[in-house]
Amino acid sequence: MPVNLSVKNVPDELAEKVKERAKRHHRSLQGEMIAIMEEAVGPGKLSLDEAERRLRGLAFETGNDSTAWVREMREPVAPKGLWAAVGAWAGYEELDQVVEDIYRQREEAQDRPVVLEG
């Protein structure tokens, strides 16, 4: 059976905050007070054992798909068709060769004198 509760001498600032909260949640002041009390005394935190028991009860399985996807994403080798689309590195088989060539070209460019036109 429901019980009536009364809270006396609530500071104006606190009462105003609860009213604002009730308005944000589209509740009456009474409905907001009940929601606040439910949050305060709601179900406690689960122990690790209880959480594990509940998860196992769901029979949730992830499989091995994610491991394979991560390995594929880590592979630095792109399809050969990509090298053909790039053009300059069409004959290269491995990404490492392309990276080495880029570094070599940078070094060669740094050795060249800079000519300013003006």
C-alpha cells in the first residue's frame, strides 16, 4: 500500500533545482521525487560473480570473426590494382618498397639546390 511522505524545511535553492529537474524530465514534482528516491535505493551494483552468471545465461558468443578482421586491417599490402592506379609505383609488389622509394625521393630532393625565381 502506498505511503504518503512529507519533507519539511527544504531550502528554496534545493526545491528550485528539483522543480527544474522535474520540468526537464517532463514529470510532476511528486513524480520527480519518486524517481530520485528510486535511483537512490534502486538495485545495488552486481558482484563480478553475479555479472558473469548473468552474461553466461545469455549464451552470447563473439566467435573469431573480429580477430580475422583486425589482422586483415593490419596487413600493409594493398591489392595490385591499387599500384596500377597510382601509376608511379605500378611495378612494386610490396608497400615497403613504395615507402622506401618515397623516402629516397625526399632525400634526393633535399640535396638539390633551391632556386628562387622572382
